[in-house]
Amino acid sequence: MKKRTIFIGDIHGCFDELELLIKKLNYSAKTDRLIFLGDLINKGPKSAAVVDYVQSLKAEVILGNHELAYLKKENAKKNWQKWFETFPTFIEDENFIAVHGGIAPGLKLSETPNKILTRLRTWDGSGNEVNSPQHLPWFFSYKNIKPVFFGHWAALGFVQYKNVTGLDSGCVYGGELSAWILETSELVQIKAKKCYEEAEAGFSLDQKWYQEKLKAVLSQKPLA
């Protein structure tokens, strides 16, 4: 019986920070269940080192959109592809759900397309647009009592809304690498050593309006 369940957000090749985080967590494969929420690779400087290290940790890894894209590369490393193919698109047990992108309202996880599970940020009612400033975050529509842990949305940073926790805190952009311990509700973070890649501009349409709206809902304030 594992004593702790630990979730870690998007790494994106930030090996140095990952190594420090694992040490800070005092992780033990014998007593801890470690789950990475996807996007181990790309953008950062040491994707190969991250892959080797994560494999050595005897951890579980959720399929992220970057691993999904890598599976389709013609010149990809075969050993990476073979490993990535074993990644589930979500993990659910009696105490939590873990996913890279998000959960579509009204759809069973087992019947949800990979595009949604790995890339969802906002919900348009159909899943056609998964990242639009014209729609609200998917987790505003999540009604289940079971806690959800997700990554993929660095622009939000570490975020909690009711029983949903986002752990992509933008380490590769100079933010933090974040871990969450389920049993103690404890956030553990390591600050990025540097900014490895400039952050994307984010939403180009109505960005200011959207961010203000998002902050208002997250803080439970009335919307204008």
C-alpha cells in the first residue's frame, strides 16, 4: 500500500528542476505512487535526460500532446515511441482522475477523443475548439466530486478551482515545476533556473477581457 500519491506537472525538458523536485519530495518508489501529467519533452534543453530519469523512477506517465505528436514523427527514436505508446490518456481510481488536458462535460473518459484529453483548455460544447478565448475553461463545467489533476495550461500557472487542480506552472518559461501530494494536500515547487523558452503570446483575441473574466470566476467574484 502506497503512503503518498504525487502528481507532477509539465516538465518540457527541464531536467535540472525535475531532479531537484524529486529530491525535495524525498520520493521513494517503495512507498510513493508518482504520476506525471504529461509533456515530459520538447521546448526545454534536456528532453533525453528527462526521459531516462523518469523511466528510472518507476513512475506512471499520462500521455501529453507533445508525446502524442512525437508518436507521429517519421524520424522519432523508436525506443521513445515504444515507451510513449504505453502511456494512458488518463488515470482514474477511487480517489482521483489524472489527465493532461481536460475532461469534456457529458463524455465518458473512455469514449473521449485523444485530442480533447491531451489538448482541452476551454469547452465550446462540442470539442471542436479546445483553446478559445470565447469559451470558459473546461473545469468550470466539471460537476463530479472526484478530484481532478491536470497540466497543459502554463498560462494559468498553478490553479485550483473547487476540486480541480492544474499543475502546469510554466517551468520552461521561467516559472515553477509543481508537484501535489494528494494525501496531505501539499504543493511542492522548484523555481526554474532560467527561462528556457519565451512564453507564447496566448490568446490573441480578447485576451485582456478573457483573463479578467477568468480571474473573476476563479476568485468567486461576481462577473460584470
